[in-house]
Amino acid sequence: MKDSQGMIIYVGKAKNLKRRVQSYFQHSKAHPQKIVKLVSNIKDFDFILTDTEFEAFMLECKLIREIKPLFNKMMKSPQSYSYIVIDRDKEFRSIEITNNRNEQDSRLYFGPYPSKNRVEQAIIGIKESFKILCSSTNKSNTPCLNYTLGLCIGMCRGGSALQEYNKILDNIIALLSGTDMGILEEMKRRMEVASENFDFEAAAKYRDRIEAISFLIKKGKVITFTVENKNIVVLENLTEKTYKLFLIKRNQILYSEKFITNSIAVEELATRIKNYFKQDIISLTLEVSKDEIDEAQIIYSYLKGSHCSYFTISDKGLQKKTNANLEKALIKLLNRKSPQLSQ
């Protein structure tokens, strides 16, 4: 969307372009002020057609990052991305929420998560549920106010309560790492007990906390999948006779091509795939940045959805001289999408 000066002020995607554009210009009291202001500045449109919705999502992210349109920035604050940070070096370990990651310190970071509100809900929910919502700032071995209110187990007093607190922190780390769902299971159990006792207010609180924690776990899976830096071959049917091939590494589409049924031999396709992955070596880190998280989520959701089939190739597999294993995987993938493609 462009203003009267030809400047791009908003980038978006739509499966149905006419319906999407009409929605902006329909007079509705439900429109937030940002939309009202956007519409008042629109003087022209450009559009780009893509073969798949997946490509539209990825292109939208790319253009927003490159152009930085005014109204895209207004509608999505960078402060919405948050990390959970745990300091394990102190006797009284802390768990906090931050908008920035410090690569130089030794603290343990989880994220980035795209919803600060969900992160806050989850962390406060865990702290309240396990009574580790300590209000003391000096940790002078005296009970804090929340201890007297029953919201703190007394780790501010030191001793065995501090040991119990650190054990709970270990369980939180395991939960966020995806290695132990004990905290989540315990909260589900408490929700069921509250419901059975007709304490529906407490059950609703646990339900909301569980939803927020589940959100963090799902986003954690996206991040873990992304940092594994897999070489991914994806196939999506466009019509009965055409399909599209994507080669993906981390959060980037390295290569894409549309094929007509039987237009290319599997052996040739395998060779192409190996060559493209080899020539597009990306400088990769072990962490996912805020800039990467949107593409990472799009790719993860696309692969886990029902619109495509995919398989992964190890870096070692790409170095082998023979294409035999790659050909087998391709034939299996082609047969899964459409038996006639590999004949």
C-alpha cells in the first residue's frame, strides 16, 4: 500500500486479495485507530502473485524487513519479543523477562518469544502456583511481604526453602528446554482438583496459566527445530500436474522451482538438490534472533501442516559422492504426493 508520494506504507498478504482490501475500506467501529489512519493515507496499491501461500508469508516477512513500512512498524513493536533469562551463578537464582539478549553474559536465555504478554502470564503463573513469587529485593534472610501472604515459600529466609526454590528453578529450566513436562502436568492435576471441588475460579486461573506455558513450549519447539540447521527438501502440489520444490536451510528458502509432471528425472533432481545446498552455505549461529523468529515460525508451521511433504538431509549426506539415498528419499516423497510423478 502506497501514500500520495509513492512511499510504501504497508505490506501484507492475502489468499483473497479483493476481500482483504475491501475489509480495510468497510466502515467499521471495530477498526483500531491505526487501521483508520492507514486507510486515510492509502493512494495506490501494488501486488505480487505467488504460487503458494507459504511463499506469500515468506515474501511478506522479507519485504517488511527490507522496506520497514511505517504502518507495519506501528502495528508490531519490537518490544513484543521477549526472552526468559535465568541467572544460575548466584545462590539465590533469578528468573526474569527481558527484551534483549546479552551475548556476553553467562546467564541462561530462552526465546525469543513473540508475545510478551504470554511470557509474563506463564512466568507469573508458575511463580504463583509454586509459591516462589518473592517480593524481597535484598535477600537478607528475613521474610518478605509475599511470604506472609502465602505467595512465597520463604526462600528469602534461606535454608531448606532456598534449596526447594532452586529445585523448582531446575524444573522450570527442564520445562523450557523441553526435557521435563512435570510442572505442566502438576498444574493440569491442580486444575482438575479445583474443578472437582467446584472451585471454578481457581480452575480457570490454572487453565489460563497452562495455555500460556503451552504457548512457550510450542515456540520452544520452533526455535529448537530452527537451530538444528537442517537441509530440508519440500514438495507441494499446485495442481494435478504441477508441483513446487523448495530447498530450505534454517529460516531461508535457498531455492524454489515449479515442475510439471515427469518433466525431470529423479536422478537429475537429486543432483540439483545437492548442488544447491552445497553452494548456498549459510553462516549459522546456535541461537535464533528476533529477526529470524517470524520466518522460523512460518517454515515450522508450513512443514507441520498438511499442504506439503518434506524430508531432511544431513550435511554428511550432502558430501557423499553417490545420490542413491537422496534419490530413494525423493521417490518416496514424490509417491506420497502423487504416485504418477515418479513413474
